[in-house]
Amino acid sequence: MSAQQLAVPPPPIDGFWSGTRRSFQTMIRRNGFGLIALVLLALVILGPLYSVVLWAFAERWQYPSLIPQVFGLSFWERTFARADIAEALPFSIVLAATVTLISAVICLPASYAFARMKFRGRQLLLLSFLATNAFPRFGLYISIAVIFFRLNLIGTLPGVILIQLVNTLLLMIWIPTAAFQGVDRSLEEAALDVGASPLRVFVQITLPMVMPALSAALLLTFVNTFYEAQGALVVGLPRIVTMPVLMYSLINSQLIVQYGAIVSLVLWAPSLILLILAQRLLRGGYLTAGFGV
Amino acid sequence: MAILDLVRLDKHFGSVAAVSDVAFTVSDGEFMCILGPSGCGKSTLLRMIAGFETPTGGDIRIDGDSIVALGANRRPTAMVFQKYTLWPHMKVFDNIGFGLQLRRLPRAEIKRKVEESLALVSLSGYEERYPAQLSGGQQQRVALARALVLEPKILLLDEPFSSLDAILRVRLREELHRIQRRLNITAIFVTHDQEEALTLADRIAVMNSGRIEQIAAPADIYANPASLFVADFIGAMNLLEGEASGRQVRLGAVALPTPDGIAARQVTVAIRPEDLVVLDGPHPEAWSCAVEQISDLGHYRRAVLEVPQLPPMKIYLPKSLSVQERAALHVYPRRYLIYENGGAPREVSRPLPAAAAALLG
Amino acid sequence: MTAAAPPQSSPSWRKGIIAYLMVAPPLLLMILLIFIPALQSTARTLTIDVNGEPGFSISRYTAFFQDPISVSNLFFTFQVTLITLAAIFILCFPLAIYLRFATGKLAGAVQVLALFPLFVPGIILAYALIRFLGTRGTLDNVLSIVGFTGYRTPYLKPDAIIFGLVWESIPFTVLVLTAGLRQISDSLIESARDVGANSWQIFWRIILPQIARPVLIVFSLNFLGIFGSYTIPYLLGPAAPQMMGVFMQQTFGQYRRPDDAETQAVITFIICAFIGFLYVRTVATQRKREESE
């Protein structure tokens, strides 16, 4: 504290801020805030999931009771005996894999160019992919659907693939671009120097070093696409039904609660993979990369 | 056996000349240092030899054959880079063995060569480590081993020790010197550190603004810097500008004799601190000056002198001479070089004045 | 990024063409599926058929704003967006400040919970919230066991939409805000205090300018996300009024009136244009700043 500050009476707001700060610090010290946050978050975040997990294994759960009266797995068989589910689940996996693959094929060369080549407008073009986030998403889907409607792409596989590809671009370009930029050129030069051909340098030096980032991009793209419901709903119906789209009808028009719960649980598997890798994904900054941050 | 010839080598980036008209020969087993301030083009020159830059003019020959058309991966050169450039995803063994694997050597042979080269850099037993598990100095040794294992005709080193701390730098420098002598390999070493160049090199090429200023043995460069730039860049030097007239140049209170044939009026006189001798009394060719500052450097002392009408001068004082700051001294230049604009220097070396027999320097 | 390229790769025209060829596929995809639909929809909504010739008209828009249902849906969307945004900031700012200053196991647990929704896709969330918030759902269950019987479910009311949208937005918001707050080192605040700045000045001159970009990014992305949302309002919200996403899908998919859906979409574009621009500009300047560091 300077003498000057002691001499001049502080503005009223000063008291407010230092007060808030101090109170924050005391809160943190006493863990009061943390405890309240923990309890509230646990209730609000885990509560809904608690219901889903228990419903998936419930034979009978009558109000009021904290847990089902009868546990059992009989609904699992019935769920997967349904033709629509048995068809949509493998289809969704193949579709997500296809979209991821196409996205990789068109985006990875582009990201290499963005990272390693010099051309006019490079920075601007790279930033232009932010446009995929800059529209109200559903409005954009409607706008695309209107064009697809005229091109007879509604209810077709190419239509669904195209609309899902749009969502993958930012992630599949920005993460690899940053990764390629992160590879020190002298590491590649050193490999050239000991006699490796440019292709071998790329395969044996550059690629292994960007591999963690590339796998993260591929995994995130696959998972995001697998869960993408809105674009597939607008463009895919009535003939193309992905698993998430099927969920809409399971939720809206099914009297048997267990179907939705079981499908939710099964559908959650890809997210579980992300959750297991969460620390690594967070450290690499990959989880927010899809937002351009 | 490897002789490197650089023939009128040029490199332009757009309109900027990074290297211009560089020509010299490095003979077999010679250790050549390219010395210059940052941005003088020395790294570009080395990168052209390695094949990472394409010259815009001239030729590079190894044992008489031009290698300019060859890619970096086909040249018989090997480079040690400035930063640690070990591949982080490969163990030390694979880092060193990578080039050998590319050459499809048998496994046993690769193993033997890797072990040999690790022994050469005193890192036996480190094969299974990853680069991240090594210290900076160890990483640079592995990089050296990686370059040497391919038995290159020419070893190129681009400021390999600049990211290490001072003590380690000296140790690795000595080790490099020993290895180079033992293998008798032709080596080119780029540095901005004159001490490094002076201790390592058989010959030094001093570069400035893309051109070679001088190529000579370290002692020669030190004694006879060919240009004002070299005089200023290598070692400590007092540079005094003065006007020459009638076989004399006036520098403050003293007129120093000049040799025949000095045509220019404006000349620069360069005097090494060790060529300034302290006399016991005034002398017409000695400056009378005051000691401004003394720093003790262990076995000798360095003083900065305040000379009337001239810039401050550096001088070395033996420990036996007890001089305090602010004391008055008379210093006499025993040897100096006179530079006219752009030309080679003229040396003046003379005996000590007979009148002042009792010398203290 | 620009600094990474050493001077030796002089941009020759051939290299330039290869680079453009490499970035062309994703760029074309984006132009075809984002810019062209958006522009075409805008153009089409402003034209009308006059004796076989296209003529300029705003009649589609006047029709939209004369329809009481459309107007109330638009108004409702605004309302939900603003309330949700306010709720997100009120919840996430304290959380982010807490996570910035707190250490230890409790803070770690709070962080894990706050980030958990990242790994719950929207469609599963919607189902889980129905089971959690709905009549005779888990919350109702818990409350009745505690003895509270007057539970009135927010399901199929605007409150459920807001609840779901906030739930979804917490992790991203907390991540970005915490990262922003971490950028401000303690020594920065202390040194400002040292030169005599009072707390208010420190807040305005030191903290706020540094966290302005994260706040803007969070604000704009959440705004766009909420305004263009579909799954949560469709599954959790009331039948009327609807949010624009639900309204558009109904117009397009159920009533088969693509022209009207297009008008609705373009209206959301126009409303979000400024926010989208804000988002792109903020990310662009942030990247430029990071590169220059």
C-alpha cells in the first residue's frame, strides 16, 4: 500500500471490490463456497444421470421411491429386439465413421497447407472456417435443407453426410493445423540430413509427432458426428434414421421408459471414451478447439 | 578424404543478399570456423552446404564433384543443429540408427555402429533413453553421434553449443575438438562466439553482411585483422580515428609515424590493449592519461584510460604494477595497424624508446 | 504462426497453386453449405414472382411480422436466450473465480462436476432431464420422501428449456472463463497495487481488459447456441410458444412450407449476424495476439 493511497480516502467502490475479494478468499479458505458448489453441482449434474442409469436396469419403479422396486435386464432384450434400434445403431456408427473419414481426407491436406505453406490470404481463409460457428445452427440447417429439398437430397445418405460434414470442418482443420505448426522444422531437416526422403521424413518424423493431435481430432469428430441429431433430423427424415434421431421418437412417443434409458446408456459409450481421455484432451486444448478457442 | 570447394557462392532472398560471392576451400581433415555476428549469412552458408537452401549462384563441390543438384538427403554431409533436434518419439538408439536403417545396414552392424558412436561421445549405455530423459548437453552429444555415425565426408555444425550454459559449452567444445582430431574429419563450424572459434579452428572465416572478410589461422586473424570489421570483431582493440599528413598521424597529443604510401587523410589506427606499454615518464610518442577504471581479471588487470581528445582506451596491466584508479600513466603504442578506407592495414612495429629505459609494462 | 516459416520458402507461384488446391476442398464445402445457402435464402426471401419475372419484395417479412404466432415465437426465443445467458453468467463467473484461486481436492471435484456435461450429448441430456424434472421424476421423488409434496414440474414449461440450456453451457463457459482468469498473474495485480492503483482501477484497467475477450467469446457462442438450439426446446419446452428452432422445423418438416421456414431462418440470421461477427472478430484478434507473443 502506498502512502498516497492511505492519505486519500478510497472511493466507495474500492471497499466493495476489496470486500468481495476478501470475502471470496475467506469463502475459498473455509471451503464454504466450494462445498455449496459441490453439493449443488452434484445434485444438478448427477441427478439426471442417476435417473437414467437406474431406469435402464429397472423392471418396476413406482413413485415414490428413491430406487426401483425391482431390478432386471429383461428390457434390454426387448430394446434390441426392436427392428428400428437394431438397424439404426450400426448404421449410425458406420455413418459417423464415414463422415469422419471423408472429413479427414479433405481437411488434413488443407491443414498441412495452412500450417506449412505460404500463400496469399492464408490467415483469412483459416479464420473463415469460424463461419461454421457464426450462424444460429438450426437456421442454417433449414437454409441448407431448403436447397437440398430442391436438389432432391432430402432423405438421402449424401444429404446427411454433407450436412454432417459442415460441423466437422473447424475441428478437423484447426487442431491439425496447430499440430503441424508445432513440429519444429529442424527436426525434419535433421532427418533429411541423415538421408531420409521427404516422404519418409513425413511418415516417420512429422506424422508420429502430430499423431496425438490427429487422433484427438479424429476421435472428437467421430463422437460429435455420432451424436449429431439436428442436421440428420432436418435432412435425413423420413428415410435416413440415425440413432440420435430415433431417440427423439423414443422420448416423445414411447410409453415404456426403459427403452429411452437403455438406448441413452448405450449411446453414451463414445462419450465415455472421451471422458476416460478427458485429461489428455483438456491438456491439449482439444475439447474447446471446436469452438475456435 | 574430403575437400570442400565453395565457388563464388551467392544466395539472395528476393532483393536481399544473404550470402554473396563466397569462395574458399576447406582441405581434408581441416576444422574451419565461420565466425560472424548474427544475420551475417553464416547459417545460410552452412545450410546451403547441407542442402537446405538452394544457392542462387555459384557451386559447391566435394572432392571436385558438384553437389548443388543433390537434395539434402543425398549429400555426404551431416549436420548438428543449434537447438536440440533429436526426434522426441524415438529412443537414443533409433535416433542414431535411423540413418543407418535407411541405408539398410544389417541389424548387428547398426548396433555395433550406434554403440561405437555413443562411446565416442561418452554416452555408452544410453541407447534406451528417450530424448526428454537427457540433459541439454547429453542431447547435443547424441546429435553429434547421430551425425558422426553416418561417417559423413563433411561434418557441419550450426552453433551447436549456443543453448548450453557456459561451463558445459567449454567442456563440449573440448570434446568436439578431441573427436574431430581423432577421426580427422573435415568440419565446418558456424558460431558467433569468437572464443569458440579461436580455440577450435584450424582456420577462421570471418563473415560480415554476407561476405567473407578474412580467412586465416586464428593467430593470424588476431595479429593481422584484414579489415576494420575484423579488427573490431575479434578480440579487444582500441580504434582511433585520426588525420594523416606527411608520414604522421595525429591522435590527441601524440603524432604517430606512418609507413610510406598512406594516401588517405582519414585513417583509423588500431592498437591491441597488450601493445600499449606503460612508461615511467612522459614521452613525445606516449599519451599522458588518467586511469578511469580498473577491473581485476585474475592473472592480470584491465584498465580503461581517459586520454585527452581521444575515446577511452583499454590496456592490460600486470599485477606487479600497483596502479590506483585516477592515477596518471604514460602509455606508448609498441605496435599498431593503420587502416585506410577499405584497404588492407599497414603494420607499424617498433622498439621501445631508448630514453625511457625503466619500463613498467 | 507466421513466424514459423523461415525465409527459405519463398512463395513461388507453383507452391501457391498447390497450397490453394490443398485448401480448396473444405473451403468449397463450406462455401457450398454455409455461404451459398445463407445468401440464397436471404435473396429468395426478398424476391417475389411478378408475372414470371423476379421482383424485389419484403412481403414475406411483413407476413411473418403480421402473424401473431411467429412474432410471439420470436419474442419467446429472445426471452429464453437472454434469461439463459444471464443465468449462465451468474452461475459460471463465481465458479470460474473459485476454480482460478482455489486448490485442493474439493476444487478438483468441483471442476470435474462442472466439466462433466461436456461428455453428455444433448439428446441424452434431454431424456435425462425429463426423467429428473418431470412429474414423478427423481426430483419429485426425493422431495416427496423428504416430505415436500407440492412439486410442480417445469417440464414442458420455459423453465425446463432454460434449465437444460444452462446445463449444457456450464462446462464450456467455465473452461473459457477460468482460462482467461488464469492469464492474469498475481504479480500483475500486485505490481498494479504497488504503483498505487486502487482495487477499482485494478479491476477496470488490469483484470477486465484481460478477460474481455473470453467473456465476449462465451457470450457470443452461447447466444448463437441458444438462439439456434432445437433439441432441448423441442423435447423439454411447451408446445406454444416455441423457440425459433422448433418453429422452423415444424414449418419445414410438418407443415411442408419451406418458403416460410426459410424466412424464419433468415430472420434468425439477421438477428444473429452482429453476434456472429463479434464472435469471429474476437477469436481472430485473440489468435493474432497469441501469435505475436
